[in-house]
Amino acid sequence: MGSVSTQVTLAKERDNATFDPNLMDLFINGEAWVNTRNKILDVVRKQPEIFDMSDIYFLNREGEVEKLLKQEKRVAELIQQKKLTDDDAMAITYIQDASGPYRLHRGMFMPTLERQATDEQKKAFLEKARNYEIIGCYAQTEMGHGSNVRGLETTATYIQETDEFEVDSPTLTSTKWWIGGLGVAATHACVMAQLIIKNKNYGVYPIVVPIRSTVDHKPLPGVSVGDHGPKMGFNGVDNGFVNFDKVRVPRFNLLQRYITVDNQGNVTIPSDVDPRVTYSTMVYVRSNIVNIMGKELSKAVTIAVRYTSVRRQFGDDPNKSENPVLDYPIVQYRLIPLVAKTYMMLGMSHEFYANYERCRMAIEKNNDFSLLKEMHAVSCGLKKWCSDTTVYGIDTCRHVCGGHGFSLFSGLNTAFANLYPNIIWEGDNFVLAQQTARYILKVAENSMNSSPIESDDPTSQIFKKFKYDLPKRKISNNKLWNSEITPQTVVSNEQLLLNILAYKVAHQAYTLATKINVDKQSWNDSLVADYMTRALSEPLNREKMGDELREQIFKRYIEPVTKYAKL
Amino acid sequence: MGSVSTQVTLAKERDNATFDPNLMDLFINGEAWVNTRNKILDVVRKQPEIFDMSDIYFLNREGEVEKLLKQEKRVAELIQQKKLTDDDAMAITYIQDASGPYRLHRGMFMPTLERQATDEQKKAFLEKARNYEIIGCYAQTEMGHGSNVRGLETTATYIQETDEFEVDSPTLTSTKWWIGGLGVAATHACVMAQLIIKNKNYGVYPIVVPIRSTVDHKPLPGVSVGDHGPKMGFNGVDNGFVNFDKVRVPRFNLLQRYITVDNQGNVTIPSDVDPRVTYSTMVYVRSNIVNIMGKELSKAVTIAVRYTSVRRQFGDDPNKSENPVLDYPIVQYRLIPLVAKTYMMLGMSHEFYANYERCRMAIEKNNDFSLLKEMHAVSCGLKKWCSDTTVYGIDTCRHVCGGHGFSLFSGLNTAFANLYPNIIWEGDNFVLAQQTARYILKVAENSMNSSPIESDDPTSQIFKKFKYDLPKRKISNNKLWNSEITPQTVVSNEQLLLNILAYKVAHQAYTLATKINVDKQSWNDSLVADYMTRALSEPLNREKMGDELREQIFKRYIEPVTKYAKL
């Protein structure tokens, strides 16, 4: 039985490429990222005694935290020496495939100070944080309270006599929980607490609480703090808990950009702060997730495509080498759509960043919030779809690698485990699906009720184009099909394909809206979300589309794709 | 804000049960298992210094193997003292949620000797294995060869001069790979090798090869053996590799129940051995997986249902405690069908064992293999469906537990990781789906072509009952709906529901067969498998069913169920 070496096989596969991979890298990742990546690779390679990861799979939880803490220390030194930026530090996380104990210091603590601290407070906290003199964490989630932020139990009560706030955890369930960086590293926590002044509850605000001594790193009086122990993944980050027993901090520590409290307990909330601005932050965080998901899935499909090119199994001719498993439809069917989706996610993230910028400028310049609602709904849907696709896409990559995918050395298991929280954090995917589905349904219902659609966002445009004729129970507009359909027109006419997809969205949303409003079927939010998620993931329904022209489109362009990709 | 203690909440939920859980335990698990479980729990509880698992999540891979080896040692002693049976030892694995280094010694090495060794060989190897004087493993898979057993490269060549076999790994890819128990524990391997005698290749046969000294446990000359390193899960088992450099063993070591070789190199293969018997073994192994999957999913849903009963989030009245998340449709929708499926899997496994027994008796008593083909197809489908349902069901349980599910302490992460190989081993699930789909399609095609269906197995009975009228392109028989449809008749008439489901199978299979054979669409095995898997998992299609009676059935009995369960 013949055998073919890995090098020969891979070289042959690579020769099949119709493009220059370096140009593609520049095109999809952009020059800035390519430069950052090269800079970081150089740092990492030059200091293997610190950044080498070859023993990572052999370590237990403690060993992993210790290893990454050592790396964080070096990164902090390089930042202090101005040899690295904060963005570079985040890029190291990506290159090393491992988040360390300072991740949330950079990712949450400093950005919160940036946004919510006054200039004086920035001087006191942010400058020290930037210089790694203090290490912070962002303490919002409690043992008993995740999605329901208003239900947080931790209190910060103003004590006028001493001009202090008393931070307290009144119950076990009010213990701050899952806080990244808190288990081992943090000296300070930005604590989200119910702000109580003169017996009045002002809602949840952030307050900076020192938790460990900057001298000997011991917990400060009244602070019970510790590490969460081993997790499914993300084990280099020291998620931890903290419980406060009436801990006093100066009034100064309440972040006062959006609320001010004077030494008489008088509260001022600036009138020019629109609470909808916080939505805009959530939208931004989710758009980041979309980009990261695209990048991470690209790692996994690279591993899986390389492996399935090299791995051979079965063949017709015993005198020849067996067939690469990538040549079997059972593998292509699962893997090739994932390759396409990585490109799609990266493209979508660029597009979405641009839309976000447009939306942000409209808010900042003209106080125009009209784009925000749709932006929010789209960010929920994108975050859900991209994180599901990446996490379970990595699972598919692992599965096509068979037994070899089960070894930690495949890299796919830690990737799956480390990225898994993306389907939970920043809004659980099931909750987010409801938000998006409810939004689409509402626009569809407005359109059906012939109430004018005032907004001009892309979703509204779809439903304006494809209005619903309620008496006839069908979409009235049919302009979609006016252009002549040949392979050439479709390939060169992106708008036509977009129209087909838009038609599909409108069709599915109207169908659901009809079931609920006209046929009076009983649906709850979960079923609505599930219906929309399934409906939009299924191939276009030929029977519903009707005339011969549509049939042609379907046969020529949709079916061949959906057979593999289930668009 | 009020708060409700865990004890109070759980007691209240338990009071809602309409049955005695102990009786249910007996009913679904059977008295034998309940007794074994109690016996094992007693052993485990009495020796916490050995069997306590509370530190398991803190250990790295080496620590985990060492811990479980200590437990295996104690189990072996208890077996030697006749205080435990081999079955008890397997039950410990279940109770402890952890497989150890001797798992494959008991699960594969001894059963192979049992089936394929002569009485003399049993005396030499099996007795010592039972007494733990030797520890064995089953070495079939190679680095380059998994599903394609005929492609194994390891050779066992008869050397007449010394009356020995020379076992050799001619290439890197021929290295035995993923062999449980081989990394650390095994002294002997049952090696599957190409049997070569006088330059003739007789195919793959098992041969016992000593690999480590029973004196100092060092690898024997010519044997390169080691551990696989860390894996996604199953880390208490020492999967390992071994490479043979022309290792000689006596002719006696070739297991000679199904082939005999004398000292002149004459080969005899008994004429009464039907190769189809090996199918029967595969069917049995898969039926075991179905049972295990039901038991393991029941652990996960217990954790998730308890947690979501206790976990509260959001509520309408700020003076009352928040609502248990189990009360939300978004959670019920995902969790309750899984609870139902655990019962279903356990029930199915009992039913399938009984069918297997019937099939086995027919073979043994009357040499009647007529039931085996369908049995094989059903076992493939069941194994695929049950392992997918359990592995991804555990994932759903983890997801509904939110952040808390991500902690190893939830138990759900190790369960997911340890059970994951069930979708790969004993036939990869994607390959098995093809086998089942192809079988159903073939029976449907036979029925359409009006060739008589000779077999009388349950699948054939479905297609006999619902014959296809090719010119009319519909199922001709309509007797399904003859009985009067009221809630009472359906609840008391199990046959009616079975008929509905059977109708669905027939309908979907005929639809697919028509696409392929009549409409000449191009389908490959992967697409066929995917179509059947999706089609059978989707709710019954109301539109396709037609008349008013069917509509009634659908509205009353199918829709309410499928809304939640997606039958």
C-alpha cells in the first residue's frame, strides 16, 4: 500500500489555491492587524522561556494561572517600557490562544474608568492602572444575579458623618461571582452596587473598592475574596468571588461622570446624559465578539482542513494510497460551509463596525438615536449567530478529526472550551435570539397593519420593499424578479441575491406574524425566537416562491449552495 | 427582596411528583441494577480514603491517572477476594463518573479472549487476566487507520523455523494508537494484525503480545510504548501507543478459535463460522451504548432541573422573590424534552436488548440470520441518535445553568467531555447515519418497485402497511385513520400513535426515493443521511397529511407536543 507524506500532500493542496494567501490575509484582516500580529509574533518568539506554550496541556489549573501570570508580568513590563500598547497585549491573548489574569484589567476595568470616571478620578485610578501599579477587575455579576442587573443586592450606602460609602454584601447570593482577575490578581474592584443615599435607592452605579493590599497583597479588612476553582476552559483567567462586610471607602471612589454626590448627600444627575448611550456600548462589545469569532473559527478550520487533507482512509485501489478524507462528501459537507462562514463573519464584522460608527456619529453630532434600535437588534442576532456558529463550528472541526480531534494536542478542545462562554456572556444567546426575533416581528406587524414604517434602517427597508397584502395573504411586491436571469446577471448582480435573501426574511416574518395575529395561535417569546432562528437557517422554500422564474433562480443558484451550506 | 432557601424550593418541587421516585427507579432501572448500585455505593462510601472524588477537578492528567489507578488496585483486590464481580467494577465507573486504567482490560481484553481464545489459551491468558496477574488492552486502531480495519498495517508473520509469529509495525502510521490501558497499565496487548503465513495474507486476526515485564513493568525488547497525553476527557484512562520492531511471540499466542495454524504453517478456518456473527457483536456493543446514554443523560438533567428550580432571575413583584428560571418557557422548552428523552432511551434500550436476544437465539438455534440486517441498521440509528442526544443534551443542560454550568463543579463539563467519544467510537455517527438511511431507503425503494418485501422485520412491516402508489405519487393505504379520534382513543390507543409515526417514516422515505429514482436528482450518501436525519427529527408536516381528520390529530395531539419536543 502506497503512502504519501504530509509535506507532499499539503504542498499539492496549496498549489491549488487561485489566490495569493498573503494578499488574502491583508484583504480580510487589514494591514494594521497584520502588522500587530507580526510585532507580537516577534516578541513571543524572542522570549520562549516566558512565552513558550508547549507544556500548557500538561498543567493543572494552578499551573496554568501561574504560567500566564508570568507572561502577564512580562507584558506589563513591556507596556511600562512603551514597547507594547494595550492593544498589543490583547493581540498576545489571540496569538497565544490563552487569556491571563490581567485580561479584565485591560478589557473591563480600564475602559470603565475611561468612560465613567471624572478627570480627577482618572488621575487617581486610571493612571495607576495603566502603569500596572494597581490591578483592577469589574465586579458586576453576583452568585444569584446575572442577566437581571437591577436585581443586584450589593449596596453602597452613603455615610454622611465620615463622608464615606459603606459597601456591603447583605446575603450569600449577593457575593460577587465569576469576576475575571479577582481570584488571584486584582488589588481593586470596580463594584456595581445599589447606590443608597439618605434611604433613597438611586439604582446600580460603579464604585472603586480596594480589595487587596498593594504592599503584601493580603485581602483588606472586611473583604472575603478567593478563586473560583477549575472551569471548563478559560483557566488562565482567575475568575473569583468577593463578599464585603461593611467595607468603607471615600465618597471620591464612586465613579461620578454620570452621577455626582456632594458631602451633604445631595445627588446630581447630569441632564445631558441619555440612558440609551449604554445600549451603544453593548452594541460595540458585541460587534467585537463577531470579529473575534471569525478569527477564532479561522484557526479551527485551518487545523481541520489541513488534517483532513493529510488523513487518508479507504480507497478503491489497494496498490495506491488511500483517499484523503477531505475528498469525501461527508467531510466536505460539514467543513466547507465553515470555511465560507469564517470569511463571512470577518466581512460582516467590518461592515457592522462601519454601521456602528455611523450610528455613533449620528448620536454624538445630532443627538439622533433613530438607528440605535435596529443596530441593537442586529447586534443581538449577529452575536448569537456568530458565537453559536464558531463554538459549534469548532466542535464540527473536532468531530471531523475523529479520534485525533479528541487529543488536547489538536488545539480544538481548548479552543471550544475557551470560546464557549461567548454563547453565555454579553447576553445569553437564547435571550438575544428573542430580542432580535421580537424586533423583526414588530417591524413585520407594523408593515402588515399598514402603519407607515418611519425608520429608514436596513430592516425597515426590507419590509417597505416587500409589503404584505393582508387580504390576499401574500407579499404584494414582485419587482425582485424583473431583471433577466442568467448565470451572468446573478454573479454580477449582488443586489439580486440580496433581494432573494431579503424576500426570505420578509416572507418568514409575515408567515409568523399571520400565525400570531390573524390565526390567533398562541406563541411565546421562546417559540417566536426558535421559529425565526430555524426559518432563517433553512434553505429557501421552493414551493412557496411560485413562478417559473423563481424556479430557475432556485435551481441554478440557491439549491447548489444550500445543499452544502443550508444558507 | 424576599429569598427562598434551596431546601424549601426543592422540597416543594418534589412534593409535586405524582409518583414514588423509588418505584420509578425500580421500574426504569430494574431490581438488579438498583441492587448493584446500592452495593457499590456502600463500598465507595466505606472507603473515602480511596474512593473520595472531591479533589478530582484539581488534578492534572498524571494526577488523575494515579488517583484512578489507586482505585483500580482496590477494586482488583476486592475482585480477587470475591467481594466484587466484574460487573460491579463496571458499575463503579458509573457511580464515580470516572473510567480508570483497567477499564479496557475488563471491557475489551477479557471479552475478546472469552470469544476468540481456545480453552487452552483461556487457561494461559484469561485466568491470569481475571486474577489481575496480567493487565491487557485491545490494540486495533492505528495512527493512520481507524474505520478502515482492513487497512491496518501491523503484521504478524509466521516464522516456521522457530514456530513463532513476528509482530511488526512497518511504518509510523502503523503504530497502534488510542489504545485504552496501554499508556501506563497494560502488560499484554491483544494486537489486531495482518496474518501472513507462507507469504499469504489471511486478513486481520488477534494475537496476544506481552509488552511490559510482569516483574519490573519495563517495556520488553522491541516494544516502544507510551501514554497519549492529555485529552478532552476520559483522562483517567491511559490511552497509549505502541510500535513493534519485529517482536517474536509463540505461535500459541494467535487466538485460534476462528482460525488454527499448525507448526507446518497449515491454516484451517472452521466451516461453521459465519462471518455475520461479528455484526451481532457490534449490535450488542451499540445496544449497551444506548443504555449508558440514557443513564448518563439522566444524571445531567437531574443537575439541570434541580439547578433551574433553585436559580431565580427576574420577577414582577420586587417584594417577592424572583421566579425560578425553570418557570420560563425558554428553559422548559430546552430541558423538558430532555427529561422525556432519558426515559425514552432507557425504555428503548430494554426493548432493543429483547429484540437482540430474539435475533441472537434465531441465529444460534436455527442459523436464521433474517433479522440481523434490520437489527444492524436499527442499532446504527439508535447509537447515533442516543449518543448525539446525550452528548448535546448535556451541553444544553450546561447552557441552561448559565455561568454556573461553566464551572467544573457543575459536573456537566466532565460529563460532556467524557461521553463525547461515544459519537466517534463504535462507528462514527456520521457513518452510522448513512448506514441507517441507506437501509430505510432501500426498503422504501423495494416497496415502490412492487418487488415483494420478503423480510418481516419491523421496518419492512411499516412499508408493507403503507405501500406507495407510484402513478399517483402518494401512499395508497389510509387505514391509519379508521378509528374514531377523540382524546380518549388516542391516549388509550398506542397503536394509533405508532401508526402516525410509522406513516411519517414511510412518507419521508418515499419522498426521498422519488427525488432520487423518479425525479433523478443527484444525491450522495451524506445528503441521503442528512435528509433522513432532518426529516425524521422535524415535526409532522400538517400540509402533507391532507384531510380534516388528520388536521384534527395534528392540532390535538401532535402540535402541542412538537411545539416543545420537536418529535
